[in-house]
Amino acid sequence: MENNYLHDSRIGRLIEQALFEDVGFGDITSESLIPEEQLGKAEFIVKENGIISGIDIVKLVFSYVDGQLTFEPSIQDGAMVESGVSLGVVDGPVRSLLTGERVALNFLQRMSGIATLTHKYVHAVAGTKAKITDTRKTVPGLRVLDKKAVLDGGGINHRFALDSMVLIKDNHIAAAGGITNAVSRCKAYLKSQGIDVKMEVETTTIDQVKEVLSITGIDRIMLDNYSLESMKEAVQLINGAIEIEASGGVNLQTVRAIAETGVNVISVGALTHSPKALDISLEILT
């Protein structure tokens, strides 16, 4: 997901919806205080160390508010910054600038918070082969931005939506009457529909790992909520035959030990369901 994500039609709709939600039918405070013709500048200032994400979205937000507004960033997405750094300057009608302020900050702070948290996890597993990935635990409607922020933080993206890949989880297994039945039905369906996607199977026990290993055509196996000892046993048993994802019980205190078991991917729902917004402000230059 590179800058071409900006051409996704969902981005425009999201910005329009956010502006309508925030502005309603007009910014009556700015309209009452500031002459329409008054011009000025404002600067984005970071108030804490972190990783920046959402610069291009900020530019889009201001362009949607008023075509006369221009945003000149001094930082690119993915950059590591320290408190006090300027991210760039917005120039144009002050009334319009203030109208777009909160929406621009909401996107920028959330995305930078996700990128910063992702970077902490990536740093925690440095030196191992494990990669940090996100999940579908995103704010409804914000997934494309949440996942972009994960990339800016050095992580990788898991499936974007249910049509991205087959992921057979515990409820699928229970409904299908077991892993073998579930995989067989999925393979038959994919073949009948001419769908070519990767397949992953979730496991919760070593016996299930053995069952998955007896089936061909599976691309990744998930070890869900395994103890470290069970995870090590599973990794040794799989022995590189299938890519391994660890999931469940992952936090900044546990992720290093999980990575050291030898898994390939560690999925972290907290990246997008519990990020702390990065403290950033927009300040009028006088």
C-alpha cells in the first residue's frame, strides 16, 4: 500500500463524511470572528516523540475544505520525529484553515499513534525473523488508513478484508466438523469459483498442528493463544514446512519472547484497536 492508496475512492468519501460530521452546515465560531478575506498560516507541531503517518491525508483534508489552502509538509510519512518538530505549514484563508483543523488533526494524530505503536513492536523483535502484522480490528471505515499507518511504522499488513484470503478459524472449524473437512470444503469452493488466494488455518492445540501438517495446500498456520512452551514445540514440529503466525496474548512485554520461538509473523490487534493518539497541535503563526 503505497501512495496509490490516496486514489482509493474510500478516502475521499471518508474525508467528506468526517468534515460533514465535524463542520455540519458551517463553522459559526470562525465565521463570526474572522473575515472571509483574512489570510494566514498555521504550523503543525509535534508534542512528543513518535513516527509520523497521515501527511498526505492532511493535505487532502485542507484541499477539500478550501481549494485556496495549501499545505507544505516538512516531514514524510514514516519519519521518526522528536517533540517540538514542525511537520509543515498550512497557508491560506484563516477561516477555512480553522474549519479543517480538527479533522486534519484527528486523522494525523490517530495514524501517527498507530505508526508509533507499530514501531515499538517492530523494535522489540529486532534481530529475530518475526514480522509484526495488523488484524481486522480497526475502526469501521478507517481500515485503509489504519493499515497504511501500520506500514509507516514498519509493520506489514494482514488480509484487508474477508475476500483477501482464506482464514479458517475456530468457529469455521467447529461449524464444518473439523479442520480436514473445513479445508476440503474451502478448496472445493475456491476451485469452483476460480479464486486463487492463500489459505491459513488457525490452531489451538498441537494435535491440530499435526492435522494441518497432514494436509497439502495450506500456506500459513496460526498458533492461537499458545503458551511459549507449546509454541516452541509447534515451531519445531512444523520445521519450516509452513509459514507460522502467532496470535493472542501479544503485548510489548511478551512479543520478544514470542518472536524468539521462531515464528514468522506475529499479529497484534492492539496496533489498531488500542492506539494512543500522538500529541500534535496546529498553531496559528502570528
